[in-house]
Amino acid sequence: MKKPKIELILAILLLFFAVIALFAGDPYSSTLKINPMELSLNSTKGHDKVTPTELAELLIAGDQEYVLVDLRAEEEYLQYFIPGAINISPMNLLNSELMKNQRIILYSSDDLESGKSWILLKAAKYKDVRILSGGLDGWKNNVLYPEIQALSENERSKISQISFHFGGQPKSDAVGSQTVSPDLPKIQAPVNVPLSKPKPARKKREGC
């Protein structure tokens, strides 16, 4: 059974948030306004999504013109996260240090949580918010452990190199036929491009 497309999920969520905005007021900020028509039009645009392969290529190229946000629980984040991602819960997005003029890429386990957070940020006038298509599941299936049997030789070579770069391995015929998914690699993936630099620690005063 196919999963519902992200456009359908976003449309349902847009209707839900619109009803809340009309009858319950704004749960996050007294100045937060939701324009269902505008958000509905934006949600169908392809540039509001980033494929796992596109994100992998941005990371490999060292592109630092965006912030990658992992929306999952902290325990899940600590087990594995896409290199460079910072962990922010959906409830803390509007109180985080994300800036409205930043390019932001959101991901969770799948598209559902990312879609809700995308709507929240767009309603708060964040200019450039995107969703990682398929979330972490998409990253796992398309970057870490992609199926390459049906691809051309050049495509197999390209996808394989990307997979190895992030500590994964393309599925062979034997692995692809298994029902158990491969484990995620260790966090220390071979990418040395942090997308969010940690803040320097404050120096303690010496003496009185």
C-alpha cells in the first residue's frame, strides 16, 4: 500500500491549522497568522522539497548556505543523525535561534512531522523552508542503502560513491531481497562540513 503523497498530507494539515486559527486562536504567538490559500499554493511547489540525493550532494560539496534541522526526539537523534543536522523539537522551533531569512531544511522519520513544522514556520514568515523528501527513511533508502540494480552503469557508480561517503553500502541482490533493513551507520560519517557552528564557551573570570 502506497503512502499518501506529501502534498495531500500538507493539504490536510493546512485545513487543520486553518480551523484552529479561526476558532481557537494562535497557540504559539499572538502575532502568528495563517494564510491557508498562500500556504496551500506554496506546499505544491517542488522547490519546497529536497531529495535525499540532493541533500547528500550539498553536504559533499560543502554547501553551508542552509541549516539542517532534525525534528525527532533527542534519544533518536543521538542514535543517528544526518551529518551536520541540529536537533530542535517541533514545539521549540519558534523559540529557537533559527532566523527567518535562513534557508532551512527539515526532516523527521518521514514527511508527516516535517510537514507540520513546515506549515508552522511558513505561517511565521520564515522565507525559505524546505522538507527532506521521505525524511530519515528516505535518506536511508536512497543514500545509505540504495537499490542500484535497475540503474545505468554511470548512475550505479555515482550513487555507490555517495553511499560509501556517508558510511553506507548499496544493496546487492542478496541484501535487497532481505526483509530486515540494514542498521544505520555510526554517527561519525566522513563529512567534515558542520552546518551549524557550536557557540564558543564563555571564559570564566579569574580572581575577584
